[in-house]
Amino acid sequence: MTNYNLKPNHRHFLDISSISADDAREIIEKAKMLKKEAADQNHSKGSVHPDAPLQDQALAMIFEKPSTRTRVSFEMAMHQLGGKSVVLQNYDMQLGRGESVSDTARVLSGFVDAIMLRANSHEALLEMAETSTVPMINALTDFSHPCQIMADVLTFEEHRGSITGKKIAWSGDGNNVAVSWIHAAVLFDCELAVACPKEYAPLEQVVGWAKNNGGKVSITESPEDAVVGADCVITDTFISMGDEDAEKRLTDLAPYQVNSALMKNANEDAIFMHCLPAHRDEEVTADVIDGPQSVIWDEAENRLHIQKAILMWCFGK
Ligand code: CP
Ligand code: NVA
């Protein structure tokens, strides 16, 4: 990957691995506090925080791929914190007609205080971050999905207490979401067992990075082994946005489906998470995702609470 010259004074949120463990923890605790405060004070979803901590801030959100949760949670997070957001789809921007990402970043930096990007390529995110003079947020790339996994850590801790020392099992494609889980395993000091076919293993550079940084990350081809002793079992779609070989993926990854037989190998009180959108009876059976161990709706709602904390961290609040 190109070694981009990122400005150290910028509070970019590009990956969980690009911030410190203390900052990652601060974001989780801030999200818990904001969520509790909103519940205690019975805030309605359209209301603005009485202190409007982001009242002077504006966020541009660029989407090169579809989104439901990320788009709405960031837009509502900015609204609830008193800020302004602008949603941009690449096909109705000059970006979609070939204007360079670096020129786009430079121009937007003159209009807004932060830029969030859901990009086809991680390289584009890094290129934009290099040119942007305001903080950049990774809202999913082909490489990683850090905002999602910060919400997952928050969700885990709400249900099972501190994630430190706990075991998380991933069964399925070693994709962008799995990569951010590997980053999180290092920063939050939990164990992560990833089960996937060899061809679908997370990038070696990421696994190597985790091992070099003391991460307890293992990769196996056996989902049954991965889930033993797990406090949480996770999967994601077998066909991510941009994947082309759909039929082959469904066939190759079918043995990694999370179903009730697999959940029985995990701890009795293990929770099930999925970033959504889900495909019932592909990567997970309906009885698991809609069953008592599933915490997917809390996980989805927590995108809102964690986005607030990520935004406040980016703005130094
Ligand atoms: N989990 C997630 O990022 O969902 P969206 O694609 O709907 O934003
Ligand atoms: N791995 C999925 C996550 C969607 C939120 C994708 O990239 O499409």
C-alpha cells in the first residue's frame, strides 16, 4: 500500500489501527456516556443535544457505494449534536465523472470541517486524507470498516462487560469487516479466532501486523474450532459490495454459515452479531439471527451512538 504522507495533526479516523488504544477506549466510553445521557433525558430522535457540541461543525459524507445504517446514523449524529451534514453520492458529483479524489478533498476542505468517505478503494481514502486539510472518516472501503467495529465493541460491552480478554469468533469471509475486527482485537486486547477457507483469509499483512503487535489472532479453516469458548460469534455477508464471483462465494463459504449447530459449540451465553445487511440462510440461519442470542438491533442502533463519539473525537471535543 502506498505510503501516504498523512498530516499528523489531523484527527483522521481511517482505521482502528491508526489511532491509539487510549483514543479507541475514549471513543467507546464517550459513546456509552452520550447514549446514557440521551436515554436518561428521554431525547427524541429529532432533538438536538442541549449543549449542541458540534454546532459550529459541518460534515460532508461521500458515498461511492450504497448505505442505510452508515448514512442515516452519521446524518442523525450530526443533527443531534447540533452540526450540519451534506450527503453526496459520487454519481452526482464531478468525482463520478473523473475529478480526482485529491482535488475533491481539497475543494471540500474549504466548505466543511470533516469529510466522511465510503469508498470503493482504500487507496482513494488514503489519497483523500493526504490532500484534505480537515479530518477524514473511513465509512467503509474494500479494506476495512472501522466505524462498524467500534459499534460492535460498544455492543459487546453492553451485553457482556469489558471485551478485554474475551473471545470473539468470526466465521465466513475474511473481508473488510473481519480486518477491522483484527485491528480491534489488538487495540482492545481480546482474542479473535477467524474461520474461513484459505482463499478467503484476511490479508496476510493485517494478520502479521496483529501478531507483531501482540494480538491474540488466529486463523483456522474450522468454524467448529474457532467458536469453542467464544463469547461472541460473528459473520458477515458472503458477497460484499464489489464482489463479482457470487455463485462461487456462496458455494465456497457455505460450510462457514452460522447456524444453531455451530452456536452450540460456543459458550452457552455467547451473543451473535452481524453488521447487516444480512442474507438469511446464506451466512446465517434465521433461527440464529432472529433468535435470543442475537443482538443485531442493538448493534445497528449503536452505529448512531458511536458515530457521535467518533465525530467528537475527530473535532477534538
Ligand atoms: N453495516 C453497514 O455499514 O450498513 P450500511 O451499508 O447500511 O451502511
Ligand atoms: N462486507 C460488507 C459490509 C457491508 C456493511 C460489504 O463490504 O459489502
